[in-house]
Amino acid sequence: MKRFLATIRNEEGSALMAAFWMLVVLLLAGLAASYSTTTEVGLSGNEKLDAQLFYLAEAGVAQVKKHLDGLGVPFDGSGPNNDAPVQLYLEEQIGAVSGVSGTFTAYVDPQERVAGMPNRYLAITVRARMSGSPLVRVVQERVGQENFARFSYFTDQETSPGGLTVWFRSDDILRGPVHSNDQLNIDGDPIFVKEVTSSASSVNYAAGTNTPDFREGIEFNVDPITLPSDTGLIQLKAKETDGLHFTGNVDIVLGYDEPTDYSWVTVDMDQGGPALPVEYQIPGNGVLYVDGNMTIQGTLKGVMTVACSGDMYIVDNVEYTTDPRVDPSTSDLLGLVAEGNVIVAASAANLDTGDEIIMAVIMALSTSFIVEDYDIGTVRGTLWVIGGVIQQKRGPVGTFDLITGNLLTGYTKDYVWDSRLADSPPPAFPTTGRVMTLAWRELDPNVDISANVF
């Protein structure tokens, strides 16, 4: 009996100890759960603050991009070579974003600058600070400014200056990017080698069988891209000390002497009158502007943009010393921009039956790249454009028989895209207002954002 009672007491003691330890375990588990909950709440709060601060930084980047979009010309940095960072904003207020407000400081750093040419890329660095908090966050984006020069073909309206529908036909080959704010008109089997975008919802096809070859596809309903209203920003660059600026009706001849490796620009202010032409060196910043109408011809060695406030007449071939079709590494590059029309003139040199060649990216803001008297006379030859054509309305270069498709007057055309223009536009050539993000990263909040680059 004693042994039995002792056994009972031992079991009772063991049960009490087990209950005690169970209570301890439950208490510790409760404390751990409480600590875990508290920690998670704390972490959740920090993550929310981090997210809010990130949104503030991104709002600062968006404001910088909006500034860049409104420039109309490629961004220039500070310093003697325009390649040093520029502080655009200092402790700029940001309105409420995701329930919080703050300030940001932003720098823009030009990158991969080529002498005499716009910057290809920019680094945007933003340090954001939350109001009433010591917390900061630094983000950086690498962006590219889209330039009109990247298009092999661009129009605002797919009609002629007279309002006639202009068609892409079976003998048309467009080798570079194409965009129109209007509906493309297709008759036959044209070939589009690169991407095609249109602000319309469809293509307008002629009667019969049409099988265009969009080798990289076509995208519809794209936001329209607005052409610049004038050439004022290019004019400002030409008025700088290393540019060239003229007023009146001017004849321009580009020249190059191979034995001496010397390039020049001849300027005749009197349109063939008694005044002698004046010879200038290629402008240091690569920009020449005429406040008036102008003519141009000749051979270029170097990098230039030639622009005018009126009409620009191409009176004979405009060529590079090195043909990019033969040597794609050539550094010769030309932009031709007119507020009016860019016209292949009915000059003696252009009225023969030979081919005409223009090595340049051409931009006609109002209205077209067009051949003068394109519907008069006989067939002249082939019009070669080695570069691109950007115009408000599509200008005709010849006429053809609607039944046979044979050329009747003017030129057949062969437009060859200069692929260098995809990211190397001529100096001060207009931008589209679209900034493309190429890369993104977060930086140490203590970094010197005035000097940091990708």
C-alpha cells in the first residue's frame, strides 16, 4: 500500500511539473508571438515609409523628364565642353504623393558625348527627402532623348500639299523606322524593313490585291508626335559665338579639298549679284542658320545642321566625302531643316536625266520635301536620299501611269536609311519630346549625386 501511495504521489508530482513546464512554454510562445507581431508592425511601417519615399523620388524623376521633353533640342551640360552635370532642381517641393510630401534635388549628367554632336544619353539622379523626416532615397535613371533624325520616314499628314492622297507603291522600300500621325495609304507590295507606327487605327488599301511586307510589324493608335512649330531653337544655336547666322536670301556651297584636307562653307548673300561670295570654316558647333530662303549644294566633310526660316532649295547634289553605304564608320553627317519646304529645285543641274543624290536627314516643317515641277517634262532619273525625310505633308517627286505603274515625269525614288542616325543626330536637330528610359538603379543615400554616373 505504501509503495502504491508513493507511486501516486510521484505521478502527481510529475504531472504538476509537466503542467508547470507546459505553462512556461505557452507563456514564452505568447511573448514570442507578441514580439513577432510588434516587429512585423515595425517592419511594415518602415516598408510603407520606404515605398512612400520611393514614390517621391520617382515623382522627381518624372518632373525632370517633363523638363527635358519641353526643350525641343538635345540637352547640353555645363562646362566648356557641355559635358558636365547640371543641377536642375535644388530642394524642389513635391506635392503629396501617396499621402506624403517632400523635396527633391536633381542633376542631369550628359553621357557618351561626341565632339560637335548632341549627347546620346543622360543620367538623371534624384535625391528625395520626406517632409518632417530625416529619411532620404536616391534613384537614378539613364535615358535617351528621342530625335526626329532616327526616322527614315515621318509625316504628320499622308496627303500632298494640294490635298491628294499619296501612296506607298510596290517599288517602295523603306529601310528604317517609319511613323505617321496619319493613316498610311498602300497600293501594292511595298516593303518596310524596320518598325512602323501610325496614329491611325488601320491602313488605307487601294482597290485590288495589296500585300505590304511589314518585317518588324506595324503598331496602330500610337500617340501623335508633334512637329516643332519653328526653327527658333536652331537659330539660337547658330547665333552662338561658334555658330554661323545670316539674314536674307543666301546661296550656300559646301566645299572640301582632299589634298589639304580643308573644309569650308561659301556664302553668297547677293544671289549671284556683284558681291563676292565669302568663305567660312565649318562652324565650331556645327550649326548654320539663314533667316530667309536659301539654296544649298556641294560636298561636306564634317558634321553640320543647316537650317532656314523660309524655303530651302537643293540646286545640285549634296554629298559626303565618304559615302556611308560604302563606309558606315564615316563621321560626315548633315541635317537640313526648313520652316517652309525643302525643294529639289528645277535648276539646270537637276533637270538633266541623271540621278540626284542627297546625303542628309531632311526636315520640312511647313510643308514638304518636294521636287519642283515634278509633273512637268520627262523622266529625270532616280532621286537618292541617304538619311531620312521628316515632313508635315508628303511631297510628290514624280508622276506615274495609273494603269501601267510606269514613271511619266520627275524621279523614281530610292531612300536609304542611314543607321547612324538611330542614336547620332546632327547638331541641334529637333527632338520629338519623348524621353526613353534605358536603365534604372538605386544609389546609396550618401552618394554625391552631382558626380555619379552610370
